Amino acid sequence: MRAIIVTTPGGSSALDHAEVPDPVPGEGEALVEVAASGVNFIDVYHREGRYPLPTPFVPGSEGAGTVCATGPGVTEVGLGDRVAWANVVGSYAEKQIVPADRLVPVPDRLDLDLAAAVLLQGMTAHYLTRSTHDVREGEVVLIHAAAGGMGLLLIQMAKMRGAHVIGTVSSAAKEKLARAAGADEVLRYGDVAAGVRNRCHVVYDGVGAATFEDSLAALRPRGLLALYGAASGPVPPFDPQRLNAAGSLFLTRPTLGHYVATRAELLERADDVLGWVADGSLDVAVYNRYPLAEARRAHDDLEGRRTTGKLLLIP
């Protein structure tokens, strides 16, 4: 089969398109023929070695496809099942081994590429708006990178809860997308400090170093900063006493794995997200679909901020 291989971590040139043996599922595992793989910043972090993985490895943490073989002891899925997965590395390939208890069913009425486009970011937006901070009606929510794949989902889920949503973007075109998703206010990054100071109950920040100071300044007393990513680089060390002085603020660095730790919680979040997409309650914006061999271009586009919405690799 064809797959993308990383032998030495580094820039996008580390992504090699190669022929590799077909994997064989073991105990409790399923082999899935990949229909589409989501492209996410965590894939970049793995490729760079920021989140180290044993080399060589196949990147990609999200996908959807059809079960084509199962190993001993598998009861969760069967041959021919349409499934999706997230937080399991190896989806930049024509086939992937996935622990069967990490697979979720895809509704018949939902295209597999849309399932691949939404699951990781959708479940992330789900836990951020319902568990990390349970958004309530009338609360003020700030979402950075509001026109990106995560930002557009966060806007919609926060609006489902009745929040007043403020988004940050870098251009007029991206402002249009954020407003179409439901944002009540949209600001350029340079205007954040003046526009939202001390207003927000919660800030969702996947940008990191470049937005961290504005995120703290935006919070009202006892507000929460959910720092769920670091697209612009990691936040430098800082004195926690600043949280006290700014109003007994809360800061958390959450990750999806801790919010889908049990199969019951995984299925609950996945069923909500995939069901909302299937019935039209949640819109998924796919910016581009790339052939698997063009994984380098997909990463360059993602890191270069040339995209809005989701990127997919198609084997």
C-alpha cells in the first residue's frame, strides 16, 4: 500500500510518499481501508518532533473508512462497517490499523470524507464547550483563529449554547466566514486588547504564543483560558501569580485524549458530532482535498495560514 512516512522529524520535506507492506490486525484491532484522512496541527507537531513519536512512523491522527479485516477478539465492529477515528496515529495511508474500541460508527446518511473532516476537531470543540467550560446562555466567548477548521466548529457549538461569540481573524475574507458561522463580533488580532478586555467568561486559544497575552487580558474575574493548541509556538513560562492579580483566573491546557478516555465518552461525543453534521445542525467547511502524495503541500498550506476550514488527504 502507499503511505506517508516520517523517518527524520523536520519540515514538510520530512513527509515521504512510499510503498509499505499492508498491515495485519492483531488482537482487538481492525484494519480499515482509509477513505479520507484529516490534516491537523497535531500532525505538524508530530512531524516536527515537538510531540515525539518513534521513527519511522506514518502521521495522521484522524480518518474515516471501511473495515476490511479484523483481528482476534474484536466485537465492536465487523467487516464492511463504515467507521471513523481520532487520536490514533497512522491515517496518512491507504490502510490503517486501529484499536477496535477506538472506532466509532458513521451514520449511513453521512459521507465518509465529512466524517474524517469533523471528528477530531468536532470532538475537541465538543469537550471544550461542554466539559472544559460548560458554556451557558448569555456568556461571552472569545475564539481565536475563528475562520479555521476548529474556530468555525467552536463558533457553532458555542452558539448552540446561547453564547455571545467574539472571533479573531486576520483578513476581511476570514471575517466573512466567521460571521457566516454565527460570530456576533469579529476582530482583527491587533484590535483584541482594546475590543474585549475584561469581557469574556472563557477564551478558546489554539494559537498559543502570539495570542496568549491578549487571551489573559480578555478574561473577566474568574474567567477561564482554555489553551488547547500552539499553532504560533508554545507559550513561554510565566508566573502563576499573574492569574491571581488578574482576577483569580483559570488556565488549562486540555487535550482530547483525556476527554474520550472511556469508550462510553468517546461514543457520546462522536454520536453528537457526527449526528449534528448528518442532520445539518453543524456545518463542516472543507477547504481542500489533496491526493495522499501531496501531503507536503497540505502541511505547507496549513502552516502558511493559507486555508480556512478543513484539509483532507484522499488516498
